[in-house]
Amino acid sequence: MFPNVLEVARKLIRERVQAGETVVDATMGNGNDTLFLAQLVQEEGKVIAFDIQPQAIEKTRERLEREGLANRVEMKLASHEEIDKLEISAAAIMFNLGYLPGGDKEITTQASSTIQAIQSGLRVLRPGGIMTVMIYWGHPAGETEKEAVEAFCHELSQLDYLVLKYQYINQQNQAPFLLAIERRGQ
Amino acid sequence: MFPNVLEVARKLIRERVQAGETVVDATMGNGNDTLFLAQLVQEEGKVIAFDIQPQAIEKTRERLEREGLANRVEMKLASHEEIDKLEISAAAIMFNLGYLPGGDKEITTQASSTIQAIQSGLRVLRPGGIMTVMIYWGHPAGETEKEAVEAFCHELSQLDYLVLKYQYINQQNQAPFLLAIERRGQ
């Protein structure tokens, strides 16, 4: 069976990230990706995780502590547009666009700040690194955001990036799909 | 680096086809996929390959004979709309939509017969089997055909099939992309 799109994103990241590297979870949410990334980079690596909701930070901290992974993760109560203020070279950056599952559905990522955040992330992505953007667009602002992000990706220079769109197209209910941006070079 | 779309198609097929199975090359062309499939099914397997151009049959036969693989392949000078006249259970079916590379660019696959052929192929695809459709749409009838095939795939029941669209979206020159249809069940 074809894997689900989240598994595809994780596989693409696993294939590119080395233990000890720095990676970014741009949308912490319930901490699922933060946990995945913390395991991946191992003890000498670092995850920097962003969210603007204190609830996300608390939930994620609890989960990380339970797993003994908290010391690998730096949590930031800040907008992911600020990724490029970090002096890092990131091997991978993960985005989940939409709302916090189980949280307030009125609080969603928005097209304009999402594009800013993606641009900001690309500035710190190392050559050969990857940014994955999971697009959950089954919410009121979702379609606009989806179109803006796709349009932005279409225009990325093929000399510098390769953008994969991975989507199951016969699904109902606006199933999520994946955009994965690989920065060329080694 | 992300693999090219043809490599992705072949990987999906490799993961699903067992030695000894029957598979179909719906668009023989220069025989690249026929050769790949003949190696994959091994000595006890069978490839059935279609083309309406005698030139394709000749070229492919030569290549197969050179590789000692001709006895695994049944070549049919016929339209791929006739796939379902075969009494087979196919593990994989490959389509390349467009024209024969190096051949007459006026002779291309066409939307209506392509849809017929895909439907015909799905009727003999075994549960757990896969159909890959590479869409080369950089020719005059290509855009119409692409849209028709995508629309057809969108409507396939998600109870019976899962349809993956795999595309690099920041490429110029109408780069080819892949549709892969997996039939559910084992």
C-alpha cells in the first residue's frame, strides 16, 4: 500500500538528516514532528521548534520530558517567520499548515505569514537539506493558503531547488498533501 | 537528490511485482519499459507489450533479443484499448503518454483512446497491483490528454483504488509527471 503523506515526509527527511545536525519544527502543534525530529538527530543534534500558542509548548514539553528528549529541543513561543533570525544551517524544516488538532480551529496558519515563514526557512536550509510542508486545507482559510503556497513554490528557481508535490488525488474531504522542497547542492 | 519520475514509477512497480507474474507494457515505444519489466518478472514471468507502430515492435524485439529476454515477452501490434481481451491478472501495467521518442511526433496517444485503455487495463489489474501512467504533455494534444486523464483518476472510487500524483512543480517546459493507480486489496 502507498504510505500516507506524513510517512512520506518523514522518509524524505530521514534520508537526508545526519545525527548531530540541526533541524526545525516550524509548527510545533501537539509535538508529533518535534518528537520525531528529536529522535532523528540523536543526542548530539538539536531541534528548534516554533509555535505561537503556549498550549502547544506545554503539550510538547510534557511529551519530550516523558521520552527523555527535552534537552535536544529548544522551544520558541514565537512566529515561524523568525526562523532566519537563528544562526543555524538546518538539514530539515517541517511545516504543518492548518490548525492545531484538538485546539481552536479559528487559529490557523495564514497565507501571507506562511509564505514569509517558508522564505525565512529557505534562507537557513543547508544545501542538500529539505523542507516539508504538509498542507491541511480543510478549513475556511485553507484553500487560499494552499494556492498561495503552491504559487510560491512554482516560482522557486529550478537551479536552486526541486519542489515535489505528492498528493493522492482521488480522496474526498480535501485530504492533506505534501510539498517537499529540496535545496540543491551538497 | 529526489529521483526522476521514471525512477519513481519503476520503484513502485519493483515493490509490488513478484517473479513469475504477468505484467503489461501498454505503450512499448522504444522498449525501455518492456526491457525493465522483462528483467523484473524473471524467467518464469511474462510481459505483454502493446504498440500500434511496427517500428516500435521491431526496435523492441531487437533489444530484447540482444539481452536474451525475448521469450518472456509477447508483443502485440494492437491498440492498448484491447488489454482486457487478455485473460490475465496483471501485477503491473505501464503507460507512457505522448509520442514515440525519435519517431513521428504527429502520432501521439489521444485523450479518448487513452482513457479507454486505462479503463481496460484496470479491469485486468490484480488486487495490490499497480498501474503507472507517465504523462509527457509537451506536444499539441498533450494538455487535453493530461486533463482528461487527471479528471478520470479524480473520479476513481477510493474504496477500490488509491491514485498518487507525483510531480516536480517548479520545472519548466511541461516536465513529465507520474500518476500511479494502486488497486486495493491483496
